[in-house]
Amino acid sequence: MIIAFDAMGGDYAPDAAIKGASEALNSYPDLRLLIVGHRGRLEPLLKQYKILGSDKIELVHAEETVMMDESSTIAIRSKKDSSITVAATLVKEGKADAVVSAGHTGAAIAATKVRMRLLPGVERPAIAIIMPSENGPFVLLDVGANMSTEPLNLVQFAVMGEVYAKAALKIKSPRIGLLSIGEEDVKGNDLTKDAFRTLSSMPINFIGNVEGKVMFQKFADVVVCEGFVGNVLLKATESLAKATMHWIKEAFSKNPYRIVGALLAKEAFKDIKEIGDSEERGGAPLLGVNGICIIGHGNSSPKAFKHAIREASDFVKAKFNDLISQRLNETGATLELLRKNRSD
């Protein structure tokens, strides 16, 4: 198992990235890493974490790094030797089985689309994330790979999300919902109404529209939306979770009795925090690209990097892209079949 690891991506990279890589190598014996980044910055860290010279790693030099304030398109065109582009090229050339990066999300999407291309029959990729709810986790996609989306893209996202829910959540027949402003099929905009009609005719467990007010009650196992909406929803949810924890801490610190109560409830608060702990998965898969790509959160810790590497390994072992291609064909959701059915 060979993973191309972008060690320069992330708010705390490369230190957190290399520490996470060392922990992954210690935990997963069948793993080999192609660590991509600037040699001068990485070699001291590889030595510090005692993996320099290991036969389980190879340092692949990349002169440049895409910065967070750069345009992804411009960065990919002008920085052809960036760490994320080099990592994606390693997968394209068959030298690695997957790529992991916690750097510039747009650059990661652009690099993998350009270098690795898309799976046959897929028009656009989608970032899928597992979200917590009252009754267990569910899959939400797309959360930012596309800023504009067509109805047929949402249909493909639904099928790819179904495959992900089966593999990651062990759900035999995932309930698929379309995020909209009302349950009725007449609610929504032209995008969701058109996608609704196509999804209703497909051999999948489509349950119709899902409103935001019931989404976190796990009304559906897979919730589909366009990338702009999904990204806003994801970041708003993260912000609200942080604000809620802040309010709870303030409320419990107002007098000595509440402080004692907070101490007694410490383990309960720990359990609540773990429900939404993104570090356990480490990253989100970019579904639809012709190769495995795991995109980590910008503020990834060593623990998150370790688990992102593990997740990439799991996707490769499961032959995940073969499952997507098979299901797209079974449901008639390849781009060619969707367009043919539409014209008929």
C-alpha cells in the first residue's frame, strides 16, 4: 500500500504532517509513504520523528507549496512543482495508490482532476463528509468541490454517496435525500426539482426532499446538495458547534455549584465532543476522481493526519472506485446514460 502524502498542506504543516505520518507508519505495518514536499524543510523533521532512512518512506522533493490565499486555478498553472501537484502525479503514474492532503482544497481538487482525471462516466467529483445526528451518522455531499452544479451532477452525487454510506456506515440500502426547502416535490429551485424527477425514476432508495430542520435527526442516510450550499452548511455547523460549547462552558462557570456540576459531568462532555470529532476520520474523500484522494481539514493535527492516511488505505483496499463505477452502471447514472435517458 503506497500513499502519496502532501506533507506541506495544512495550517500546522509540515511538523504536524510528519508527526502524523510517523504515527501512521508505526500503526499500520503494510503502509508505505511517498512523502512529498520541500526536502530542506522535511529532512530535519523526518530525523526528529525517527523515520529518516526508513525503508517504508521515500522523500519526493517538491519545490513549491500552494498557499491558502492563492487562486487554485492560477496556483496549479503557475506552480507545476507544488507538493499537491507532484503527489497527484505520482498516483497518475501508478507510483502511488492514493493521495492525502490537508492543504488548499481547491488546489487539491484541481490537481487531482487535471492529473488523475475523473472516473469514466463521471462529470464532476464531490467531497463527501460524514456528519453526526441524533440517530447516528449520515453522509453529506457535495461540501465544496463545485460552486455550480447541474441536476445530473446531483444524481451522480447521490449514487456515489450511496456507495460511500454502504462502505463507511455499513448500511445495506441507504436512504437518499435531496436537500431542499420543503418535503414536497414542488418545493425548491429548478436545480432540485429537476434532480428530484430523475432520482425518483432510478433504482435507488430515494426518499425525496430533506429539509434542514430534520437533517440532524437522520431523516436520510445520504443527503445530497450542490457544493456551494454544502460548504456553507458544513462551516455554519462547525461554527455553531464551537459556539454551543462556549455557551455551555460559560453557563457552568457562573458559580461554584455549577463548576462542581461541570466537573461531575466531565466524562459526559467528553462523550459529546467525541461524537463530532473529525480527527477520527481525518479527512473527506473526493469521490469521482480516477484514484483515491482524501482531503484533510486545514487545521489537521497529527492524529487527523494519521487517520487520513489510514482512511486512504481503507479506500484502496476496498477497491472503492470499482464499486462506484459498478453502481453508476447499475443505476444508469453514468453521464452518457443519463443524457441518453433525458433526450429520450
